Amino acid sequence: MKKAARGLGDPLLGAGIDREGAQSFGGPLWMDWDSFVPIPGIHQIVGHTPGTEVREALGGNSTNYCLDVQNGAVAALLREGRLAVLRR
């Protein structure tokens, strides 16, 4: 964040080639769902890749969702260790 505040680039904040950036892979704010690879044991909820439906990727003991649904009403509710994806 210090580099960004000084106007310097940092791979953590950069876009990947799938988003017309210069990096092989984008940082967490630029990851495209089509490039997403589940990390074993880590559950993730992401956005930033518009689609018409909620997308799910399972693998390596993790469950992952992309909730970006183009102006759709979608939310995720985490309660007592369980995730519920709520759709309109």
C-alpha cells in the first residue's frame, strides 16, 4: 500500500494478462474467474467477473464462489461456519 500511495506499481495490485495487464497473474483485486484455481483448504468468495449466474468451483477441500451477477441481487451469509448463497 505504501508503494501505491507513492504512485508505484506492486504485483499485489496489478492486473494479469487476462485483464489486459502486464502480469502473468492478477493480484486479488484483478483475478478473472476464468483463471481462478482453488487453493486447497481455503474457501474463497470473489467477484469482478460479471456473469448471469453464481459460479462455484470445488477442489482441494475448498468451496469457492463468484458472486458477480450483473446487477443481480446476490449475497452470502456465513453463520455458524456454514455459508448460504442467497439469490434473488
